[in-house]
Amino acid sequence: MKVLITAGPTREPIDPVRFLGNRSSGRMGYALAEACVHAGHEVLLVSGPCELDVPGHVDFIPVETAADMFEAVRRHLGRMDAAVFAAAVADYRPARPADRKIKKQAETLTLELVRNPDILGSARGEFGFRGTLVGFAAETESLEANARDKLRRKGCDLVIANDVSRPGLGFESDRNRVLLVYPDHSEALPEDDKHQLAHKIVREIEGLRSGASKAP
Ligand code: CTP
């Protein structure tokens, strides 16, 4: 199958030398890209700035901002069989990035932020995507309920939920523990290395594609 994967953080410019970012390392998305290639799938990886090597045999589109990522996904999603949105997209960006470096003046500085487009949330409606749609949910409370709500709102077939309040797992870590949330049931995977988890997740996506029914 042809799979689009978003990964990494986005960077939202404040001025020519500063940005708003987040702690996403991109490891989960890159591990998924590698696992997909290993399973014989064609991969397009749309990635924010990461310090990771791009996996071999992957088509790669580097992006900086959420708006860049939105545009890359909009252009390529139509020919994909499945899409996995693993990127940690900034929900807000500075309303008016300065075109020169902001010099320090007063004791406080207020930045006005505006909402970024929801890329995953645009897949079904605005982009008309009919393939298998997989999102991620990073939650600090009510993991399953929040993930299930996200699954419904964004029209996903699967949401991979992780509890980001647990130190040493998830963001900036090699390991993660996730809950797979489907429309009709959930399944907890044991804590594992992100590469092992990626292989399991790819098998779940293949299962969704083949219509394999899973026990609720
Ligand atoms: N996502 C996206 N575009 C955005 C924001 C998020 O594609 N502008 C995707 C992420 O890649 C992830 C999922 O949506 O697959 C996360 O959904 P989101 O509602 O942003 O979840 P949280 O980041 O947990 O934010 P919140 O709980 O505040 O809604």
C-alpha cells in the first residue's frame, strides 16, 4: 500500500531567528516509516525538523511550519491508501512574525497567537480522503475517552493514544506505551521500544486495510 506519514515537530516563526516549537523527536513517525518500508509498503514521509536520519527507500518532504505540512499533505493525500499522522503539529502560530529580529525593550513581551489548520481534521472533509486514517493522541488525563472523542471528531479508523504524563515514555524517549483506540474497541499494547511498537502498529493498519475483523 501507499502510506503517507507525518512526523516530528513544527516550527512557527516569531522572527527570523526564533520560533515556537515542541519536544517531539520524530522517533515514532520515523520508526513507522521504517517499519512500513520493511513490510513492503511505499512511504511518503512529511516531516518537521528532526535530528534523525531519513530511513532508506522513503520519499521525503521536509517542512518547517504547520502551514507547510498542511500544504504537502493536501497535495499528496489523494493518491494514498493509508495515512498516519504522527507529527506534533503546533496548534497555534505567532499572528504576525516579525521580518527583523525582535530587539529586547520592555520587561514583558506579549505574542499574539492564531490557530493553525488541523491537518488530520481536514483529511476526511476538506481533502476528501477515503483511505485508512490513523491519528495520534497525546493526553494527560482520561486517555481512552479523549482519544475516542478525537477518533470520532476527525473521522479516524484508529487513534494511537499515549499518556504523556508518564516520565520517561513518549516524547523524547525511545520507548512508549500506547492504547490502540478503534471505533468499537480498544487494545492496550505493552510498553515497548518505538521500533517494536511501529511493527505492531503497521500490522494493525494492514489488518484494517484487509478488513480483518478483530474481536471487540
Ligand atoms: N494534528 C494535525 N494538525 C494539527 C494538530 C494535530 O494533523 N494542527 C494531528 C496530530 O498529528 C495527531 C492528532 O492530530 O495525529 C492530535 O490531535 P489533537 O487534537 O491536536 O490532539 P492534541 O495535540 O492532544 O491536542 P488537544 O488535546 O488540545 O486537542
